[in-house]
Amino acid sequence: MTVYASQHPLVKHKISLLRQDDISVKAFRELTQEVSTLLAFEATANFAITNKPITCWSGDITAPMLADKQPTLVPILRAGLGMLEGSLTALPCAKISVVGLERNEETLEPRSYYQNVVNDIHERTAIIIDPMLATGGTAKATIDLLKSSGCTNIIAVFLVAAPEGIAVIEEAHSDVDMYIGAVDQKLNENGYILPGLGDAGDKIFGTL
């Protein structure tokens, strides 16, 4: 497994803007989408390509195109939906699978309440999208679910992540690469990332 912490100046800048305490719902949504697009480009940088025949204006040629089926984006409800539009900007033909997991605020363990995964998941790369990787429990449960559905190639994309969450995924799923906007300092006693973004789901949906 490889952890790719983005070094892109625009990602760093926009993540910093997301951290602002007085950020509006509108700005938080827009920045989340923008960073998601940038991270989607980074997460797909190693996708295989192959030369395929096409008819160009100047005649028949072979041109580089994706070798495999389009990936499936996997937003983790509900906060992951905030990254979907931005991810689709980079991958407009991607299929969408949805996983509903929520964290028990007392035990910090994930609870599953919904899932709808594309039928041919075994033929596609799954790209999990979620704004924050905190304890790692929700991401781990999502990877468990995808693998049990037959998926063998999984990538995870997060706006920010805590070292504790990264360690959980490294131990449980060493074959899953992670693309992260920023690796933060730690979790606090309540399982929130520091400095973090606050509650990304509440900020995206305006339920503060």
C-alpha cells in the first residue's frame, strides 16, 4: 500500500481554506468539489492505457485510451456525496456505487445501513471518496464490503486523514492505495481529526 499525500499547491491552498472556522456552507461545498477534482486526477495517474483504433478527422489511427472499464466511484454516505460532483468532473463516465455507514459516537464503530454496489464491481477499480479518514473504522468497513462483493482493485481518496486512521487501513488492507489532500496531526479524545475540518458532513449539508 502507498499513501499519497498531495503536494499540489492548489490542493494545499484549498484545504487551508476549508479549515477556516467561519467558512460558509456554499464555500465549503465548492471547495470540497474543487479539491475532489484535483485528487481524482492524482488518484488516476497510474491507470493503465492502451492504443485503440479510432477514426480521426484525418483518417484511421491508433490512440491511447484507458485499457480497463471506467472505475466506480464509491461515496460513503452522507459526507462522501459532497465529493461526488467534483470526482465526476474528472471521471464523467464512472459508475456510482453507494455505501451507507455511520459512526456510533460512543463506540466510534461504524454501522451499516445501506449499500448499492454495481454488479460488475469485480471488473472495475473502486474509488472510495470520503472527506475525512479519522479512526479508519468506516473506511475499513467499506473496503471489507467492496472486497466481499468481488472487487479486487480499490483506491481510497480523502480530503484529510489522521495518522491513526491511515495505520488502521495499512494493517487491515495493505493492498489499498490512499490519496489524501492533507495528513493531519492526530485524533482528539472524541475521535475528531486535529486540526481537521470540523464535521464535514454537517458543513456540506448545512446541518450545523
